[in-house]
Amino acid sequence: MNGQKILVTGGCGFIGSQFVKMQLERDESAQIINLDLLTYAGDPSNLGTWADSPRYTFVHGDIRDPACVDALVPGVDWVVHFAAESHVDRSTGTRAGEFVETNVLGTFVLLDAVKRLNPDAHFLQIGTDEVYGDVAAPGFPDESSRLEPSSPYSASKAGADQLALAFAITHGLDVRVSRCTNNYGAFQHPEKLIPLFITNALDGLALPLYDGGTQIRDWLRVSDHCHALRTIMEKGQAGEIYNVGANQDPERTNREITQMILDATGAPQSLIEDRQGLRPGHDQRYAVSSQKLRQLGWSPELDIESGIEETVRWYTDHRSWWEARKDESYRAYYAEHYGKSDP
Ligand code: NAD
Ligand code: DAU
């Protein structure tokens, strides 16, 4: 597994940047090419000093552009495909088409290039547990469970997974699909629940808690996700799907997560603002069985209480990082989505 040349897509985003840094650090002979369009969600500075490594190459380009992708695919051992439009709330309005184009068409362009130019390369499709849709308690879908995506985001990710698996069956590519639960940790864009609520709490701003806050997500620290991806690359099998989940016990509601953030920041309860109707099709519960991956030796290291405290410390210490992301275009999105301009 060491010494491999990996084409990472979306390596300037939250999870992709963590994966690139971990891979360069853990394998002194790894070479990484990072293809990223630098949308609002991507920033080369997320790589820190690893961007200066002679083993790292950044390519500013689009996964939907066959000419760009064709130039990068030959000669790599792996394609690890993170690039996506990733925020559910941005997919429920007028921008759903961008999700289909990036998440479905972009995945197709990559697969097609691998098929034509480097059919022996391995392809890791970074999927999401949201493809299983709203999971009634006490269910834990496994990898063969029915796909019932609720949002344009999750439907586009399901389409990408299915395309990748079809390329394995039709063209014999070594495709593996991971389906992970909600990630949190350093460098996550403040549009997502945990960083939004931490940064708003630090500034004494309202925490817009949707639909009573009774929903359940299975929060996993981003480094645990990246360890899981390495396990799939090292010990997984071609053509297989692997669920990745923290399997929090007890499961935590969004309101409980919000309370942890209030406790860790010292902000008052009065900041919680109950909001209705901001997420049409809001799934009540996500959960997966991650037994198949755990049988390969993976398990998460950090519990959610310690993880929230650690994440609050990071955002407290990196104010300039997240203030830069709450820029004019983010404020416009915030005003459009939340109906107020003060994130
Ligand atoms: P992110 O939004 O932080 O980053 C996405 C990255 O993709 C950005 O760097 C962006 O510039 C890049 N990108 C977008 N469109 C592109 C294009 N057309 N060409 C090249 N690059 C492009 O996303 P994230 O939260 O790091 O998620 C990464 C992947 O993991 C996604 O596929 C997402 O569906 C999946 N996932 C995320 C979570 C989570 O909790 N965040 C959980 C499970 C799976
Ligand atoms: O489950 C994996 C998925 O997790 C990934 O595939 C997605 O890329 C990632 O964004 C995440 O999706 P969610 O929709 O679950 O995450 P988000 O942080 O947007 O929302 C988490 C929960 O918090 C959800 O129930 C909606 C709620 N929420 C979210 C925001 C942004 C609020 O109550 N208020 C908010 O302002």
C-alpha cells in the first residue's frame, strides 16, 4: 500500500484535505495529485505546509472536464474521489442542478477516464449514509439495504455510487464505495451544523435549530473517517461497499449536540432559535451498520463529548479561518436560506 500515486479529487475541502495530510504524513513515499475546482467549499490553505511537499501536486480544475481529467488519470494507482457539492440545504433550492452535474456527471467523467486510460487503477468512491434515507429506529442498514435518498444531494450521491458500481460490473474496474455518517472536526465549513453552531455561539449569535432538534445523526470525527478510508484501501475488496459509522451509544439528537456546544462555549440557552421548514424532506434519523468494516479491524477513536470539546477549542483558536469563510457570498446564502443576514 505504501509508495502509491493517488489522484485525490476535492482535496481542498473538509474531508479531502484531512485525507491528503494524513496520507502524506503516514506514508513517506506517497505521491498525491489533488484535483480541486476551489468552489466556496475548497481552499488550498486547508493543506497547511503539506502543500509545499515535493510529493504533492495541486491541479486547479474541474472533475466534469474530460480533458483535465484525462491528463491526470494515466499512471496513478488510485483515484480517491471526494469532490462534490456536499451541503443538503444548498440542494433543496434552485441549485439542485449543480449537485447533479458535479456529483453524477463529475463521477462519470472520472470513471470513464479510468476505464479508457488506466483500467488497472483502484477507484474509491466517497459516498454517504444519506443514500439510505430516513432510517426508522432501531434499524441499522447494511450495505445491501435499499437506497431511499430524500434530498437532491443524497439522490445525486446515490447516482454516483450506482455509476461507480456499474463500472465495476460492466468494465471490471476495481471500484470500492464507502458510505460514511456525519463528519465533524477542524476545517469544516461553517455552513454545517456543528461549525455553524460553534462559531455563532462564540459570537453570541442565534443557533437556528431545525424542526425541534429531535433528529439523530451518527457523528464521526473526520480523522476516524480518513482512517476508515485507509482501511478500505488496504484491506477492502474490489466491487464492495463499506458503511462507516460511529455507532454512537446512546444516539444523540441535534438538540443534545447543541447543548454540548453551549456547554463547551459557555454560551446561553437563549441563543437557540427554533426554526421550522428550512429543510424540506428533513430526515429524522441516520444510522448504519458498520460491522463489515469493523471486521477489517477499523474502529473510531474519539467519542462525541471529547470530540465536541476538541472541535470547540479548534474553532476558538482559528477565528481567522472561519471568519474568512463567512464572507460576502456566504452571507448572501445565509440571508437567502435563513432569512437573515447575520451568520
Ligand atoms: P466539502 O464541501 O468540504 O468539499 C468539497 C470539495 O470538492 C471542495 O474542495 C470543492 O472545491 C471541491 N469540488 C466541488 N466541485 C468540484 C468540481 N466540479 N471539480 C473539482 N473539485 C470540486 O465536502 P466534504 O464535507 O469534505 O465532503 C467530501 C466528500 O465526502 C463528498 O463526496 C461528500 O458527499 C462525502 N461525505 C461527506 C460527509 C460529511 O459529513 N461532510 C459524510 C459522508 C460523506
Ligand atoms: O450523513 C452524512 C452527511 O452529513 C453528508 O453526506 C453531508 O455531506 C453532510 O453535509 C452531512 O449532512 P447533514 O444534512 O446531516 O448535515 P448538516 O450539518 O447540514 O445537518 C445536520 C443536522 O442538523 C440535520 O438534521 C439538519 C440540522 N441543522 C442543520 C443546519 C445547517 C439545523 O438544525 N440547523 C442548521 O442550521
